[in-house]
Amino acid sequence: MAAKKTQSKPKTKSKAPGELRLRGKIAVVTGGSRGIGQAIARALAGEGCTVIITGRGKSALSRSATRVSRKGHGRGKVVPLVCDVRDPDAVAALFAKVKQRFRKLDLLINNAGVSQEPTPVEETSLELWHEMLDTNLTGTFLCTRAALPLMRSGATIINNLSAAAKQVFPKFAAYTAAKTGAYGFTLSLREELMPRGIRVTALMPGATATDIWDQIMPNAPREKMMNVESTAQAVLYAVLLPPNANLSELLLTPTAGVL
């Protein structure tokens, strides 16, 4: 009786050092503990980039660094550094470490963000209002301000704003205010840094399947949403554009309606 043949899975081909398009580059990805931030870090590391990922929880951040390193096939180094982007002192300490260790910064991905439960304006507490603005708007400003002294011509800043930067969502006033504010900040920053050769892009993904939906809408149809890898690949595309190309916006939408 002939032996039954078994079909083995093809092995992932490792890239040669010369094929790593971000080799020698240094990136900071805020909110890198999970979801979109983790996927972006993995995409960058897969191209040989050294990626500093930040988050508020040390354990979650360490686990994320391990996953990114494993799935990035060890091509780029991953450095987890705890940082609360709402805290000016923590942000200053983060970028002081980046300067001391790497002397420069090529990529800043302002990804850290929080959302809210659907809440009418008249029921929106001042605490909720501050929570949305402190992370989604002020955190982006603080990290950008601290990063700029380390960035030179050819560097890139990508701010993850979400589709809420342009699309109206009732009962999400605080979140929408923070994201539209961050969009205005991004547009102004882009014009300011263009003469210095630093590119600034607004990333605006539509509904993406992450655990943030547990808070917003637990029964949302995640099978119709984009996955985090799609968003990460869009970021990689923007980062790898030729030096003379400047992409102002990346608006991503699912192929099927979600809400």
C-alpha cells in the first residue's frame, strides 16, 4: 500500500538584509500594546526598522513586543517603553531615552487613542470630555513636540485620527471633537514641516476589527470590518513613498457597510 503523501505548509521566505526597505530607520509607535498599533509595529519591524512601542501597561507592552518580534521574523528590533502620552513628563522622558540610545528618529506614528460609549452631550461628564481630548489630541501634540528635535529631512509623522475626523457620529461629541481637533493640528503641522522635508500624513481608517468595539458596540459586525493588517499596510505604503512624494491623507473604508 502506497504511503499517504502529506502536504507541508510553505515556509516563509526570509528577506535578505539588502531587501529590508527600512533597515537603519528608527520609529516610535504610540499605543503599541494591541490592535492597530501592534500591527503597524509588526509591519515596520518586518522591513528591518527598529521600533519603539509605547503603552501604559508594562505587562501588555512586553507581551506585544514579543509578538511583534516573533511575527516580524526578527528582522527589526522592538523596544517596549512604558509611556502615558497624556503626561508631559512621561513623554519628555520617552524621547530623552530615544535620543540617548538612537540619536535620531525617522518615523513617528501617533496611534495612541481611546474611544467612548455612546453618550448624549447633556450627559457627557467633564471627566469624559477631558479623557477624550487628553489622549486623542493633547497626547498627539505632546509626542510630536518632543519628537521633532530628533527628526530631520526625510522623516515622516503619521497621526491615526479615525474616520471620525471627517464623519459625524451622534452621541460621540467628545471623541469627535478630539479627532477633528487632531485633524486640524495635523493639517497645520504638515504645512509647517513641509519646508523642512518632514512629511505629515493623516491616517483615517474606518471601522476596524479591534477590541475597542467591546466598549462602543459589543454586537458590531466585525466580520464586515477591515482588519488591522490592512491599516498597517497602508501606513507602510505611506512610509515607503519616494522622498519627493507627500501624502496628506490616508482614508480607509471597509468594502461593505458596517453601521
